[in-house]
Amino acid sequence: LTAVLATPLVLVLVWAAPKTSADPADRLNLLLVGVVLSSVLWPSYVVFSTAGLPGVEPKRLLTLLLLGYWLYKMFTSPVLAARFFSRWRAGGWPLYLLLAFLVWRLLSALASEQPVFSFMQFGWSVFNYYLVFFVALSSLRDRGDVARIMQLLLAGAVVVALLVVFARVHARPQPRQWRALAAIALGN
């Protein structure tokens, strides 16, 4: 409730903030890399629990930081806003199809048998995937930025694959465990 009531004040303060000519893409790309790496390397079931608050995972914290910084810079950095809107115009109909898809998902969530649950699922998917896409649309400056993000994704996939191989090699059941499993399976 406090966040809802404070939103207009925050928007007015952001709107009144001084404009800067500096390009915030470096910081946004760093946060974007943090979100991507935490998505790949941090298991979603490991969360930080705090007393009285829901559990929080690093990806969600970094995504909140990324979105907050991006929204602030969209209002205060004409370079970032111009890049976003020029790419939006250049994107053409695929971006409008994406918006139509999001509107369709919202309408179908609200018309479902469980509208609250469906709306929450819609909100989490927008937060976790689509908003990060829009940040990338405005913060990636050239093919070099895209190549660096792809290299990090590939490196993260290699690390995850190596961890899986390591776990598979070192977590092999011992012969005693095989006998116990066979006894359970055979009902002995």
C-alpha cells in the first residue's frame, strides 16, 4: 500500500530530476550482465530469507535494481530514451506483435477461472523476461555489446554443464546403495 501511495511522488521526483547528456549504457549493461549471470548460475530454489519478508533471490534483487535504474535514466538521459524509441520504430511489427501478445496474456489472465493467480503469473513473467528485454533494447549499443552478452551466456552454460558433469561423476550410488534400492524396488 505504501509503494502504491508513494509511486506518484517518486514519478514527480524522477520527472523533475536534472537531465544528463552522459550515456548510462555501461552501467545498464553491467546490471544486465549481472541479471543474466544470476539467472544462469544461481539456482532458483536458493533464496535469502529475512524475518517477516518473503524470500529473495539475487536475480530478483538485480532485476529490481536494473529496472529502477533504467526507469530513472529513461527520464533523465535523452540519449537512452532516444536509442530506445529509435529501436522501437526500427523494430517494426515484431515489437507490436510482442505488445499484442502481452495484452492478450493480460486479458486472458483476467478472464481465467483464477484471475488473481493468473494475473500474478503474468506479472512475474513480465518482470522476469519482458522488461529485461526492453532494457536490453535500449542499453545494448552495438553488435559488440550483444556479442559480449552472448559470450557470457555461453560461458554460464558451460559452467552449468561442468557442474552437472561433476555432480554426476561424484554422486554415483555405491554398491551398498544399489542393493538397498533393489530391495526397495523388489519389495523385500
